[in-house]
Amino acid sequence: MLTMDQIHNIRSRFFEKGENISQIAKSLHLDWKTVQKYVDMTDFNLPAPKLASEQRFCPKLDPYKPTIDQWLEEDKNAPRKQRHTAKRVYDRLRKKFQDFDCSYRTVASYYAVKHKELFSGPKDGFLPLEHKPGEAQVDFGTAEFYENGKKRTGKYLEVSFPYSNKGYLQLFYGENTECLFEGLDAIFRHIGCVPAELWFDNTKTIVTHVIRGGGRSLTERFERFREHYRFKAIFMNPGEGHEKGNVENKVGYQRRNFMVPVPRFLSLPDYNRQLLMLCEEDADREHYRHNETIEERFQVDIKNCHPLPTVQFDLTGRMPIMTNKWGKFYLNKGMHEYSVSPKHAECKVNLILTSAQIIVQDENDHEIVRHSRLYGDTKQQQMDWLPYLKQLSLRPRALKYTGIYDLMPSAMKAYLEGCSPTEVGRVLKTLAELTNRTGFESAVNTVNLALSYDAKDADSLENLYRRLYANVPELPPMPLHPGIPKMKQMSAHLIAYDAFLERKGGKAHV
């Protein structure tokens, strides 16, 4: 029996190259009849194997098979934990039929085949995918981290190269278009080139609609990004995660190796640069299938990538938005609230979006305020108090009639309520100045201290602020010459002062 490769060679020589039977037989050292057989063959199907359910078991079990089949069919409507086992089937057969004399093994063998037939659904099979050099896969993973002591749950962008098994990641506060673009751009610039192909999920970040037949409707921003960097975008079939199994495995691998223990750092941009270095160090290990390092194979990936574009792509998102009567706007379906200023209430402003910030501009592109970008599905607020305090200081009598007053911390409201009407304006102006110097939190801390002293005026606020935040240098102790004797510390007693006064003709204090 010839192998399929040999058969394919015979048929290829005859049908494609035009060689005759004799030539092929002579060249391959085969009998001409053998060559003729495979040239004439039209059916290459394997003989159909017998179905498991058709396999013959002990003939003595045949009379009882309909009963077994019925019991197992009834099990389809029963809870999983209340279905027949092979042992239960055997015991019931012995009890139901007095002449039953089959062994437990016979029953169990038939039970296994029938049970699998009834309860095991078809399993999806996967074809092994061959990945070319220069191809990369993209995915997001979830990880916790501490930035400057604050715990966050963020997302990290993973870009893996299946051919070499090298991967890179960048950590973000969430998952959106800005995170995707910034992460990809950072990785592209780190490796000095752009993958020829990038494989993606059908994420709403870039795919607006999956078209019947396999097409995709993409966001204009992604289309511009793709054309700028000149890569081919490939999207997975819905529900076929195995198609980009390399990156999914890499997501787990790098979480275990780079995110355990939970990372702690001061600056996310600095940590992302560190992550790229950790990825380079990881590539020094041997490839799991080939007798060479990941880095050695990655050099082949690099040779099949595109050069970086000469023009920098604008990675930011831009959108106009209307503010409400308090000079605020909302994002993420109303969950995230951002302040602008009272001056820009009920007017259009322009937003510039990055992964970490939201910059608010007026219609002439002049910056009004910038905020740290909020993430998550809970109601949150980003409030810049400075413009509001400045505005309120000009109209102190209207303070309690504004919605801004209700948003103030309770301590600040209590403090303002205790101030005299003539002092409220000065206090608001001072609070604005303190906020401008070191932030709104420092102003709140100063107010809390002022409440403890019952000091409800602008001058007291200024003095207490200096006590908390004045930059007084700490001088080191002055070194003394070794020959100078140390003096004993004297403890003062009022009795000694009284005795001194009496000697001088004074009167002691009682």
C-alpha cells in the first residue's frame, strides 16, 4: 500500500506534468499496474468504520438493550446528579429481570457507548494555524496595580508574534480607542517597525458591525490608523478565539510573570517603559518548539515587518460636547461627570481625549481645564474647583443658591455657614488662592484645621495654611568642637522663680 504522498506524486506526474504510465513506473521503480491503478482510482475515501453504537456486545445483553436505552433516554429530562450510572443500570436490571445473568462489565461497556451517544454533543475541532513571520496578534488582559499608593484595576494591551512567540505589553487604566492606539504606537516605536499583519477581536473599539459573509464595518479612526501604519488588519470569526490562541496564551503568561506580585509604582508611563525592557529580557529563553531562542526567531519577524511612518499619527480622540447649566459635561452614558467652569455653562466645548487625560478647550482651541480620565461603570466625578471658587468669590451672596454649593465638602459648607456675610467673599477668594497654589485638597485641609480653632476669617485661613504647607527648611544639627563640654539640660520650676523674686523684693505668684 502506497502512502498518500506517493499516490499524489503519481497522479501529479500523470495529470499535471503529462508523463505516461511507463515513464512514471520506471522513474519511481513501481510496477506499471500499480501506477495504472492509482491513475484510474476515483474513490479515495477510507472504508467507513463501524459506529460505536453498532458494535456488537455480548449477545446475552440484546434482550435488555431496549430497557437500558429507555432509561437513559428518560435521563435527558432528569437533573445531572439524578441520572443513571452504569452500576445503577446493572442493579435495576438484576432486580427487574429474574433470569438476568450478564456481568457488570458487559453492562458497563454498553452503558459507556450509549451514554456517550446520548449525552456527548459534537466537539469543535481546530485546524492548526501556520503563522508567518511579521504577523502579530492583539488582545487586552485585566490586571490590578498600585500607582502612587492607589489601587486600580486596569487593562493591558498585549501584542504577540506567533512565529517567534515574542510578546509586548502596555498597561492602561481601561480599554478604549486611545489605549489601543497609544499601546500599539509605543510597541511599534520600541521595535522600530510595524507588523505586516495584525489580528484583532471584533471589539466595538474598532468594529462597528460584522457584515454577513465575513466583512467588517470599521470606525473611521481605525481605518485612518491602519492606513497610516500600513498594516493588514485581520479579524477573528465570532466565537473562534482559538484563531488567535497565541496572544491569549501570552496574556496569561505575562500576567503571571509581570503582574505577580501586584505591581507598585509611582508613574504609569515610567512603568510601561519598564515593561518593554522586561519583555526584551524574557525573549532570551529558548523557544518552546524550536532549538533557538525567541529573540533569534524574532529577528525573522522584524525582517518581515514594515518601516515606521515618517509622519507622526495623532493618537488623541476629539469630540465636541455641550455643558449643562453648571458648566459640566458627562461621558460614559452619564456615569462620569467632569467640570469645566461657570463661565462656560450651557455652551459647546471641544474635548481632546488621551488614555489618561481629558483636555477641555473652548471653540478657539484655548485650553480651559484638564482632568484625569475616569474609568469604570460606577458614578464618578472630576471637579476642578478653582474656576468655581473664583466665580463665587465675585458673587458671594449667590453662594447658597447655586448647585455648586451642594457639591462642596461638608466641612467647607459648615465653615462658610459660620462666616459673617461680609467675610464670605474674602474667604472664597482665599480658598481660590490656596487651591491655585497646592490644589483643592490643601484648601479643604486648611478649612478643617480652621474649624478646630473656630477661626472663621480669611486672615486665619492664610496663617493656618502657612502652618500646614509653608516650605520651612529643616537645618541639620550644628556640629560642635570636640573640646566643648556638654551642658546639662535645665528643667524650669516655678518655685525657683518665686524664690528669686522674693530675694529681689518682689512678690511670688500663688
